[in-house]
Amino acid sequence: MTVQAQTSFEPEEGCLNVLDASYAEGVGKHGDGGFSVDYLHEKFLNERFSVGAGIGYRHHEKYHFSALPVFLSTHYFFLDRTFSPFVNLRVGGFALFNARNVGTNQQYSISNKKQGISLFLSPSLGVKMHITPNLGLMASVSDESCLVNAFDTSKHLYRNKLINSLSINLGVCFQIKGW
């Protein structure tokens, strides 16, 4: 008689849920860092591929604003094992709030015109490690971009600019049976 332990999530047993926290550093002329938290809920299409949606919170340090992104998310796990590298893509939009550096015509200032929903994009590369069959840890590096109407110091006007950051993400992934 041999005993075999489950090494990865079972697609029939429920969805992939991820709760992660990140710290980011700005990249490029208009880049900005900060911290964020995200919650993802994805449905497995097979043992390695899942798609779903997520919501998060971001705080940008230099631009002094917070954002609430809502996005579609997908994971592809390279191995169906306890330890697996993965790629993740999050695409959606976000709304700004608590903006404090507004209309100052200085670097890291955003326009005082109402912005509405803006583009959010975050591809990442990471690793997943199971602790139990239904619980694991994830670590990844993301290249995150947020589109805002920011002050362009070379043109002396507000223009749509991508705020880029490179972030380190640590999270917990879990599967709730039947959910």
C-alpha cells in the first residue's frame, strides 16, 4: 500500500483565492512607489490555468493619492506540483481618492479635473508553495502601471502618463471546497 499526498490545488474542489500585500518602488521619470493589498478570486479551467477577478487598494507615495483597482486576473502555473513557478496578469481600471497633490503644476502633481476610471495593468512572475493541499504561499515580482493625468515638467502641462512601479508581492493562496 502506498500513500500519495496531494501536491497542488484540485480544480474540482473550488476556486483559487489569493490575498497579497506589496511594496513598490517607482520606475522611470513618472514612476512612483508605495504599498498595496489585493484580493483575487479565480476559477480553475484546468490544473495549471485559472481566470477570475480581483479588487485592491493602492497608496502612491510621491503623487499622494490612493486608488481602488478592480481587475480581471489570470494565473498560469508551470507545474502541477507543491512548488511551482507562475505568471499572473491583472488588467482593469481604478478610481482615485484621497488625492492631496492636485493642480500644483509640479512634478508628481495630478490634474484637478475629474479623472474617472483609469487603466490598471500588472504582469508578474512568481512562485507558489503549498503548505497543505488547500493552503499555500505565493511570492512574486510585478511591473505595475497606472494611467493618470499627471504634470509633465518638460511640457509644463497635464498629460496622461503611466505611473510605473516594480513591486515585491507576498501572499497567501487558498482553496475553499465548493466555493
